[in-house]
Amino acid sequence: MSDGLDDVVAAHTVLSEVDGQAGRLIIRGWPVEQLAGRTAYEDAARLLFDGFFEDLLAGLAGPLGQARAEVFGEVAALDTGLLDRTPIEAMRALTARLGDGDDLATALRLTAAPAVFTAAVVRAQAGQAPVAPDPALGHAADILRMLRGREAAPAEVAALDTYLVTVSDHGLNASTFAARVVASTRAGLTSAILAGISALKGPLHGGAPGPVIDMLDGIGRPENARAWIEAALDRGDRLMGFGHRIYRVRDPRADALKAAVRKLVGQSNVAHGRLEFAEAVEAAALAILKARKPDRSLDTNVEFYTALLLEALAFPPTAFTCVFAMGRVAGWLAHAREQLAGGRLIRPQSVYVGPQPKAAA
Ligand code: ACO
């Protein structure tokens, strides 16, 4: 038995393979490096959906645009109670308003939901009115437009597409497993996606990139990095953006995202020297982790450069996990359908270690 199910195989999947020893991620036959930077998110979603939903022939750009427009109606339910919550809690609450179902129309509404609701929540928390979707735009372009109220530069759209595609699927990670467990009960796709969002929210999974910015801000200057990191580890803190359950080498997604940040330098609000500063912090963290935990092979994970990329695109750190959900949702949906198609109810066992009933007197 393993508390973290480390070596348990719980599904056969055609969707993605994570090779933790080689540092390799394959999504439906494509190395992630060949999809990232070359594929729009709607095309990556179509690749994941292929064989799991009907009527994908014309591509997803048009239907996904329509779905964004459809779900925008739910934004009216954003009240002050929800606005006091974190963006992911508010986004999840709006997503919960969508009806359950198992068809492509439901899947497209769920793909649109994190994008449309996050943009509306972020704007409302800043005292701004929501911006309605433009169904004619690509998904990434419309996300940035709904967030900012004006069109984004092509380089920024390309960077967001790179991010969304890079995180679109990743084997049986915690949120995908949660989505598959719910799908296996036949509760419906909305219920499965709500489980995925809830699992993603935790700081050990998708909640890490916001705290990466806190760490960079706390360190402030490259020369402070070693002392700050040593003090954090002495307190027993974990360094956000480092370590992974599966990868024993560098997460291949880290380099795809670092390349995307590098392309943005000089074109968006990447502060001068920010990338070099992050690289210096990364180098210090890796050296210290190697010295302190020589047997653990702790390396950079996807969240470290995610933080820089989403900061450059002007998402507030409090909403970074929501942007992760905007990308991962296609993977959750495909896994949910794959589970429904062939899988049985997921129902593991536990070993009871509590007290036995007292013998009757
Ligand atoms: N900083 C410091 N120490 C770490 C870190 C870290 N980031 N990650 C693991 N360790 C240490 C643990 O403290 C533990 O030490 P110990 O054996 O002395 O107690 C050892 O390495 C093994 O840790 P585990 O918890 O067994 O590793 P696990 O595989 O369960 O954890 C996880 C993986 C949760 C990602 C972990 O590395 C972590 O907490 N990282 C920081 C959070 C983070 O970046 N999360 C995003 C992951 S990527 C994603 O989900 C998209």
C-alpha cells in the first residue's frame, strides 16, 4: 500500500504519457515541444477530444466561440458574496451553475467556462464591468480581450496559446484522477470538471505559481536568493515551482514556457531583467535543493516559468490557478469521456486501523 498511490496504475489512456525519468511528455502522439508554440488551444482541445466526442470535423474554434457567448449569461450571478472569495472559488461557483451532461455541447460550455468566468471575476474584483466574449476571435485572443477590455498583441496571444497547450493534459495527475473518479460514477461532465477544479486549487498541485511570485518578490534581488531560500527551507517550507511526483529530471514544460517568456521580453510587461532574476533564483534553488536532498532529484517544475509567463500577460497572481484550469479543462473532459467509455466505477479499498468493537459483556 502507498499513501500517495505512487506506483498504482489506475487507467489505460490514449491521451498523454509522462516519462518522469526521461523528462518527456507526449500528448496524443506529439511531444509537448512540438505542440507548444505551434498549435492554437482549440486545435489541442480537438486533438484531445478526437474519438471521445462526435461532430469535431469542422474544428472547435467556431463552436467554442459560441460556447463562450452562451456561458457569459451566468456572469450575471456574480454577487458580492462571491467576489469576496478567491478567483478560483468564484469561477468554480459560476461553473457549478452549468447543467450536467455528457455531450459535446456540454463539453464546449465547460471548456469556455474557466476562461469567461475568470476574466469576469478578475475584472469585477478590480471594480470593472465584464467584457462580453467575441465568438469570432480565437480562444486565447478572446481570453486576453475579456480580461483587459482591449485586443492583445499577437505575441501575447501566442504566449497564452503556448501555455494553455502545454498544460492541456498530463497523465493521471491529481485533478485528472479526481475528474475520472467522478466521471466513473456517471455523475456527468460538469460534476467531473468541478472535481478537477477543486483538486487543482491546492498549493501542492495547481496553486503553486502564485506563491512563486511571492517568493520572487520576497527575494527581491539576486544576491538575496541563497539566504532567503536557506531560511525558507530551515523553516520547513517547500519551494514552490520545484519538485514533482513523477519527474525526476527537469519538467519538459518548464523549458517550453521559459522560451515563451523569452519571446515576450520587450513586447509586453516583462519587467527589465525579470527573466534573468528568475534564472538566478532558479539556479540558487536547484543548487541548495541538490545539496540538502541529494537523493531526491528535485528539479524545476512547470509552475516556476508559468508564474513569469502569466505575470507577463498581466494576470493577477491570485488568478494563476484559474488560467491553469483554462488549459487543463480539455484534458479533464477527454479523460472523463475515456473513463465513461471503458472504465468501471473507481472504488479502491482502505485498510481499517481503528478500534474493533468491544466484545459484549
Ligand atoms: N521544496 C523543498 N523540499 C521539497 C520540495 C520543494 N519544492 N518538494 C519536495 N521536497 C522534499 C520533501 O520535503 C520531502 O523531504 P523529506 O523526505 O525530507 O520529508 C521530499 O522532498 C519528498 O517529498 P514528497 O512530498 O514525497 O514528494 P511528492 O512527490 O509527494 O511531492 C510535490 C511532489 C507535491 C509537487 C512537491 O515536490 C512540492 O510540494 N512542490 C512544491 C509545490 C509545487 O511546486 N507544486 C506544483 C507541482 S507541478 C503540478 O502539479 C502542475
